[in-house]
Amino acid sequence: MKSFLSQSSLKGARAQQRSIYSPKMLLIRSFSSKVPKFQNIMAANRGEIAVRILRAGNELGLRTTSIYSYEDRNTAHRYKADQGFQVGTGLAPVQAYLCIEDIIRIAKENNVDAIHPGYGFLSERTDFAQACKDNGITFVGPTVKNLADFGDKTTAREMAIAAKVPVVPGTDGPISTYAEAKSFCDEFGFPIIIKAAMGGGGRGMRVVWSASELEENFTRASSEALSAFGDGTVFIERYVDKPRHLEIQILGDGKGNVVHLYERDCSIQRRHQKVVELAPSMGLPQETLNNLYNDAKHLTASANYLNAGTVEFLVDQEGRHYFIEVNPRVQVEHTVTEEVTGIDIVQSQIKLASGMSFEEIGLKQDDIRPHGHAIQCRVTTEDPTNGFTPDYGKLTVYRPPGGMGVRLDDGPGFAGAVITPHYDSLLTKLTVTANTRELAATKTLRALTEFRVRGVKTNIPFLQNVMSNEEFLTGSVTTSFIDENPGLLEPKKIRRNRGNKILEYLGNIIVNGNATELGATGPPPSRIDPIVPVIEETPKSGERSLKQIFDQEGAPAFAKAVREKKGLLLTDTTWRDAHQSLLATRVRTNDILKIAKPTAQVLSNAYSLENWGGATYDVSYRFLREDPWERLGKLREAVPDIPFQMLLRGANAVGYTAYPDNVVHRFCDLAVKHGMDVFRVFDSLNYVENMRLGIDAVGGAGGIVEGAICYTGDISDPEKGKYTLEYYLDFARQLVNLGVHVLCIKDMAGLLKPKAATMLVAALRKEHPNVPIHVHT
């Protein structure tokens, strides 16, 4: 249609606007000398670490891509990326994130040139790193050789011995039989610890105190390792009783240069799973710490280690340290190191993977100094009073804390989110920073108290008890801390959730009346049987309907026919407004179809039936779990002869943000094909530039464009300011010049007085005698 703005001119205007206001463009321009060579980075993970990676990529000016399983289709990490794709369709929830072939396919089809694996899942898989390399995609992590060497705990142990780093006595290599385990124990005695040869996170790990416990624990550890990592081999070490667990964060450039970012104290553990992490440690001699730093750097430098890694040690009660393992990936607890050193570890990973040097990144060992103290708490959906059993369900309330020094790395948590049993129970990571350990603990305690989570149980009461513990505050805790303090598992104060319970009670009373079992007297609430009117089928007249005229002759003929109609034409909005009421989540497509036939008979002479827009679209997807497109098609089939109408927010379509031009055009095209006729295009501020795209898209799709004039003020009162009669007439002229078929006066706030309506309609009619005028109030 010639009267509509050309697509090319519109795209040019919008592209210019994006070039001015895009934060990413500004970021790239300002820091171009410090930005990696990548253009598009994928977070091949889920939850908080995926969000962390996407944010780091965004800050570096990179385009970001996420992947998500079907079960994760509504989680935050999907929507934090510039683009997101479902991975592993048809696979089990965990297996979806392990499907290397599908991840590589998505990356190649969408121009991803770097993949960050996060932690867990594929982060330590050599075959994944190799697949990335074979397909020309940079793996943001260690080299394939680094992963092979340090991912296998036996090889890592051999490398530590070769580098003269102290180790705990253990098996020479991975073992797979009970006989091998028994042979080691016969020689070195008990206690011993069994560990999975591949992987970590406490899985496949068992402490054995005597010979009678060996066979059962060996079998369980091997089975768990096979299930978690695909490899059932284990290795055995002498168990160091009540040690402290320290880890050194390192960054390597792959050329033998390594810097350390000091230590983290991870001694607060439950079943070898870290719960609270601290930086820096307290109560250790500086000589011991220096030995840890030097051994960590020496071991990884000798392996030409690339990217981020963590070298973990046990420190016994005499101050001797023993190498445990190297985790060749970013750790869950990396945030405490970031907070005390000021170094963004994830951004550093991306930069190192792109080939940037320490000098280019600004990493120099002498310049790296820790400042203050940081504490990280892993807030999980686990019940401390029931053996930390994971809990699942819908989060009815989710109010996170904030304030100075409080950092949240958010994962699946938000009000309305559904916590499933498919994945790890981590809800969010709370990291708090202050000048001293005691101040950091006090601030953490305040943040935990501020945290409100309803719908599932959490470990917040347990974490509050830890923050109040004197032994913890002095910094002298060991890995036996939780076992030796069973009182930590008992909440000091039970959160009663009284506000929500009161609201639920009142809602039940309002809907169902007072409960007789609670002593209510008097008659029960009256039952009202609705009177369903009998609609007699009326014979069709020989006159063509407005819908038929539009289908046969197009939008201009429709507008002409409306203008020539004698009397008043009505639009019925029942099918749309029901979704903006208290019934919003209950009006199903099936319910509307039941009244479709009588509606079609009673309103056969209507101007339109309004049945689509932002509310209906949103409610169908989010609450009813229905397809709004399928709904539109079914309603069109049930009511074939009355024009359908919808609301279109210009460039925002049926959403609340500006979409790319091609998305809006495609949306309108599909809407027309599914049965939509009249599109009421509006902008609440009467900003014509935001309406152009919508008008152009509807016209291009062959729909009827109804340009809305949003009314406010009072044109009958000349003292009311800018919203004068001339203001609205000028806006109407712009809409008519853009080619709208119908003008709509949209009185959203009910401000259009009779006198003002008379003035406005009369003036519009005088200037535009052939354009129908639709008042929506």
C-alpha cells in the first residue's frame, strides 16, 4: 500500500536510533582496545553461572547466546541472553546440557565463536573442548591437555609429586575393584577417603573409618561416580582428620606464566560439599600461605596452564599442607575472590581465551592485593532439619536482600518460579563484603534475615546460625565444623509466613464463605444459578457483512462501508477484557468457544469483536499454558462473519519493549493469516514514531489499520494546557497521512466529557469526512 511508510526508510531511522542509544555499541567504542576478538559468546550451562557468563560477555560488548532444556524454558538464564535456543530436545533434563553434538550445532548455526562451559556439566570434558576446537570455536577454559591432566585426579597427583608439591599418601592410579582398595588399606591403614577419579563437587566421595565399612562404601562411591561422570573408577588416599580446606585461585596465560589471586577458605562443608566460602582465610601463618601460593603457581606453570583454575589443599592441625586436586574451571565460589581482589575472573577468562596477554589484561602479581573480607553463602532449596533434603515447588514469594556490600548471583529464583527436582538445589549465591570477618558476618546475617522465600524450604536458617557462631567468627573452623555443631541445624526462629496465610484465609472466606467447621453459624452462602438466555437463530439477510466486504475488497472498502452505515456500530470487548479482571487466569479458549455461537448471532451487526492483545496473549502463555495463535484460529472458525479486532502497541507489538522490525512485520502477517482483521495501533504518549512500524506492518499484512488517539486533559477547558483541540487534530492528520483506515479516540482514563467529545468528533469529522471514527472508552 503506497500510503504506508516504506520499510527501508523506517529501518534506517530505527537503525540510527539504535546506534545512538545501544549500551553495547558505546561499550565497544569506549573500550575497543580491551575487548576480546570474539563477537558472540555462548554460556553452555544453566542457572546462576550462565547468567554470570552472559553478564560478563555483555559488559565486554559481546553478543550473548544461551541454551536451555525444555524444563528450563522459563528460567532467567534463557532471557538474559541476546538469543536463546532449546538444547537436547527429547532428552532427559540433565542430558540435554550434556549433548555436545546439539550444542555445537546451535553454536555453528548462530555464529557463536566462543563457548564458556561454566562449572559442572561439560566444563571438564576433554571431548567437548576438542569438539569446540575442531569446529573453529574457542573453548573458554583450559587447553585439552590441561583438562586431560588435571581432570584426572590420578594424573594430577602424579604431576604434583613430580613438581615436589606435598601430597597425601594414596593409590598410584585409579582403581576399579574392591580387591585393589583392600590392598591399599592393608598397607596404609585407616581412615581413608575414596574419591571419584573424574569430577568433583563431593560426588563419588566417601570417608571410611574401618575395614568393616570398606566394601559398602567402595561400591557406593564407584556407583555414584559412574552415574555422575560416566566413569566409575576411583582413587584412595589416607584421610586427614579435621583439616582446613583452602584453595588458591590462579590464572594462567598458557605460556608458563601464572598469577594467583590469593586463597579461599572452604572448610565449612557438608558431606564434602562446600556451603560457605570465605576470603581471605584467618589464623594461618604467613609462611603456610606463601607455601600454598608458590606451590599452586609452580604446579600450574609447569603445565603451561591456560585460563582460570583452582588448586586445592588440605592444611592439617600442625600447619602442614597437602595437595588435593586442581579444578580446571571457574568455581562456584569465585565471587569471594572477585570481591576482595577487584578482579573479574569470568571476564579474565574470556580475555585469556581470546589470546590477550597478562599485560593487555592488566594482571601483574605485585599489583594484586586482597582488601577486606568476603563471605559467600549458597542459598539452596534444602531443609536443614531433614538432612538437607531438597525441596521443590512454586516460589510464591521471592524478595532478595540488597544494600552496600551485598551481591547476589541469581539463578532460577523469582516470584512464580517453579523449582524442579531435575537439577542442583542452588537458588542463589549471596556474597557479602566488609572490612573485617566479623562485619562481613553481621552484614550477611542481616541480608539473610531480609531474604524472603516462600513456597519451598531453604537453608537460610542454617546459614543464619553459622553467621552467629563464635567459632566461625574467629576463623578457626575445620571441615568438621558442621558435624561438631549439630545446633546449627536447628532454626532459632521459625518464619511463620503470617502475611501470606492471612491473605489466603481472607481470599477463601470471600470466595467460599465462613467455614462451619470453625464455628460459623447461619445459612451457607446463597447459590446463584445463572440464567442462560435462549438465543434464537435468526435468518441471515441478503446484505453483505462488513467481514465479507473486507475479505472480498480489502481495507479501504471496509472503511467506506463502515462510513456508509446508518446508526451506531458497536465493538464488544468481553473476550479481551475478561483477561484484565479477577478471572484473568480462568477464561480458557474452551470457555469462550462455548459462547461463540450465540455471540455471533446477537452481535452479527457489530463493527468488531475485540479478542486479542497484550493481556490475552500474555495470559494464554503464562497462566493458561495455551497457544494464543491456536485460540485465534479456533475463534475465527467459530465466528466467521464478524471482524476481529486487537490492540497493537506499535513497535512493541503485544509486549512492553521495542522489537526488531522483522519481528513486528512477521507477527502482523501471522495474525492476519490466523483471522485478525482490525488492528488498533496506539502509543500511550501519542508518539507517532513508535506507531509507524505498527502501521506499516499491519498495512503490509493486509489488515485494517485503526490509528488510536489517546485522549487526556479536557479540550472543553482552554486553561488545561497542551492537550488542546488543535493538538489532537494535528495528531489525527499525521495518522491519516500515514494511511490509517479508521481513527480511534482512545479514552483510557474516562476523561472524555460529553462536551469535549462533541467538539472533538465534530472537528475530526469536518477534516476527515470519509474516515470512520471509533470511540473506545
